[in-house]
Amino acid sequence: MANGSGLILSAPASGSGKTTLTLGILRALKLRGVDVRSAKSGPDYIDPRFHAAASGQACLNLDAWAMTPDRLRALASGPGTLLIEGAMGLFDGAPPSGKGATADLARHLGLPVVLIIDTAKQSQSVAAVAMGFARHQPDVRVVGVILNNTGSDRHEKMLRDALLPTGLPVLGSVRRQAGLAHPSRHLGLVQADERPDLEDFLDHVATIVNQSIDLETLLALASPLPSRDGNGVAMPPPAQRISVAHDAAFAFAYPHLLADWQAAGAEINLFSPLADQAPPPCDLVFLPGGYPELHAGRLSGNAAFLSGLRQAAETGAVYGECGGYMVLGDSLTDAEGRVHSMTGLLRLETSFAARKLHLGYRHLVALGGLWQGELNGHEFHYATTLKAQGQALFNARNAEGETLPDMGLRTGRVSGSFAHVIDRAV
């Protein structure tokens, strides 16, 4: 299987329009018949679902903080064209050093970067921004610029003239217009399957991209992808038969982990708690993160799901991450202050009535239960823990190496935590 080529779409800062333009480029290339797939830099569950809808192919997460370079190369390799959407600004990563930035991904994979610059509030200064990013780290190759949010022909000409001396090609200019923003909620964008107008939206953005961006030149700037050398130390399956909750309430499972488990011979079956389905017969039930707080009333009344999960806990293991962890508790209080009974498998009570952001990478050491050894993960939620009684699941440190309170709970073969496991620490 021939290896393809790749390119990274990044920006000087968050809010520059990376996601919207990435979606438009993916859909436009798909409509042209280009073999295109995508990846997202960092720990993100929302954007990859939009990517997959735009391109028709699964989108991977490539995390330069949590994954080794070998793992990144193994995941990125493959045929066709790989477009990687960066996170935040090009050089923005975890404290203290910025490890895990999109720039690290560019270095590890040897791929060039195209900068998407929001020009709504600048003109000639665009040259200083572009050159500053191009020269800041010489081993990160910035090979072109896309101008976003330009206001007029005159504004665009000022920007292009300013960029001429830099030698960086301007690959396109997208005019400022309504209708290109996503609706959002507290964890970011709504999920792809929650937008009934998604296909129309993607086709609309693709039309704008076709009119505004030189896609042929963009593709010509891509570099060869690294060759696959093994699997980059895959995660072994925690059980032979694994039932994974999968619906609008439990959508946040990393595809590379499920792929690792399947490649090692594990049998994975999906089920929907929202549809009141009991887990299929298995050795492990995995409840991923998602938005169970938006469906707490419905989940608390789904008798087949609840009884099936409790039965599974008697004969095998049950594990929950973030939203899945909250569902394993005694109760979940929603944002309006309504208390909903959950599965009662852990002595845990959580609430969204008083929100507090918990965010950051986590280095985890398993204390028992499902996992073994050291792991890399992340935490991103607004839930408050009202009560947590039982043995901890993980020792935890943040990206700066500071010791955090132990995370999660384990009672018998039921365990969970707010941490999303990304990969094992190597």
C-alpha cells in the first residue's frame, strides 16, 4: 500500500477559523474525488466527528503530548492525502514548555504548515505575523497562508501586497460573512449528529472554499507521510469481549484505542443506553464520555440499560470515563438542579448545578482495576463532585509534573474516573 502525503492547517491563535475552513476543504476535495482523510491535533472529540462527516472517512486524534513520535507516525501513515487540523495557535501546548503543540506534530511527522490568519482587524501587520510564525522555529516549515475574514477587494489587496516580500504564497482569501460559525455549548461545539443541517452546511462551506482557495496549490504543498514502522506500541485490550456504549450521550471514545483492541483480537460490540439497550454479553462494559447530563432523566428511567449494566457488573468488569464515570454513580444533578438517580455501582454523586472547569493533561499511575502501569490522558469537564467514596483508580500528576489528588473510584470490578485515557506512557 503506497504511502500518501500530508499537510497541517494551523493558525496564530484559536478562533481563526481553522475548523470551518478545514471542513470546507475536506468536503470540497471529497466532491472532487480526491482520496482525502483527516486528523485533529490534541485531545478533541467534537471536531473529528465533523471531519468524518465532511470527508466520509474516519478522523484520528494525533496527540504530541500523550503519544510517542513512533505512535504518531504509525497513526498518520497511509494512502491518500492527510489534512491535519491544529489546535489553538501553532506553538500553543501544555505548560511549562508548550509540549504537545501543533508545531511538535509538524516536527514529528515532517509535515509543512499552512497558516490560517484571521485578518478582520489588521492589514499590513499580517506580514509581521506570518513571518514571525515562519521564523520562530526553523524546523517547523510554514509554507503558505490563507487569509480569513477579509472585508473587501481593497482589504485583500493590502494584505497580499504586504505579504509579497515574505515569499509565502497566499493560497486564498475567504470573505467575512454570516453563516459560517458553529453553535456551541459549554464543552465547545455541538456534536455532528445534532445538526440536522450538517450536510447543507458542509456543502455551503465547500462552495465558499472552491471559490476562495487554490486547492491545487494547497495539495501540491503537501509532503510525503512517514512510513509505518510497526504500530507505535499499541494499547493491549483490557478484555476479550468488550461492549462499548455509543450514542449521543456516550460518544467520546478514542478510535485509535478501539482499533488497537480490535487489532489485538478483542471483540467489540456497540450498544445504546439512550435506546434502552442492555450491554451485549461481554467481559467488559465501557461507558465513554459524552453528554449524559443532557439525557440524565431519560437514562435514569431506562430499565433495560440499568439492569443490564448491573448484571454485567456481577459477571465481568465495568469501566466509565468522565460522563460514563458519572453514570456509574448514585446520582447526577443537571444544570437546572434536578437530581437523577444513576446506576449506583459507585458511591459517587456529581453535579452541574455549580459548574467548575477541570482541564488539562494527566499523567496517570493505575492503582488497580482495569488499567495497569502508567498512562497519559486528559481531563475536560465542568462537573462538581459532591461525594466520592471508595478506593482511588489513579495517582495523578498534571503536565507540569505537579501531584494532583488521586482520581477516580474502584469498587470490586467497577471503576471509572474523569480522566480520558489516551495512550500508555512509554
